[in-house]
Amino acid sequence: MISDNLLNIAMFVMFMMLIGLVLTILEFRYGEPKRQQERAERNQGSADAGKNTR
């Protein structure tokens, strides 16, 4: 390949990797893993509250 094309390809690949990284961060901050964690904490809290009332 010509070296001029390699720079363009490298910039494109890095740009795509950056987009993937940003989307991954957003997914873990607001997506399903966050909802699963909140659901588990809520269920744990309700289980603890149920034990205290008996």
C-alpha cells in the first residue's frame, strides 16, 4: 500500500475505535448493566426490609 493511504486508514480505524469506546462507556453508565445493578440493589433492600419486619 502507499504510505499516504495508510495514514487515512489508520485515522479511520482510530476514529471507529473511539466511537466504540464512547458507546461502551455510555452503555455501562446508562444501559442494561446499570439497570441490572439497580434492580439487584432494590431487591436486596426489599429482602432486608422484609426480614426486619418479622
